[in-house]
Amino acid sequence: MRFGKLQLTSQMMVVSSQAGASQVLFTNPLEIVKIRLQVAGEIAAGGQKVSAVNVVKELGITGLYTVSRRVSNDAEPSPESLR
């Protein structure tokens, strides 16, 4: 019985790790786009429109992951780390 409980715990750890990895791969880039759109909406003057497509074109696919990696590595992101 003890072995079964240990196996269940290790399975839960594997599944939890997979869930965390999928969150990083799929959700973080969407969060970066969302935040950029919110900031652009606050800064935009007049009828200037910003779209998610423009944000992705500006950053590129690799840029979305680079920004999220920089922010997640800093406990408190400094302005220099976001450049």
C-alpha cells in the first residue's frame, strides 16, 4: 500500500510539472500581449489604435518569450530588465 501511495505522489508531481510548463508556453505570451495592449490604450492619443497583431509583429514570437523570461527571472523587475 505504501508503494502505491508513493507512485501516486510521483505521478502528481509529473502532471503538475507538465501543467506548469504548458502555462509558461501558452499563457505567458498572451499575458505579455494583454499588458502591452493595456499600456498602449492608456498612452494612445486621439484615435490611434493598437492591435494584438501589431504587438506580436513588433516583438516577434521569440520576443514574447524573451520578455516573459526576463520578468520571471527578476523578483522585482527593474526598468533596465524590461528593455
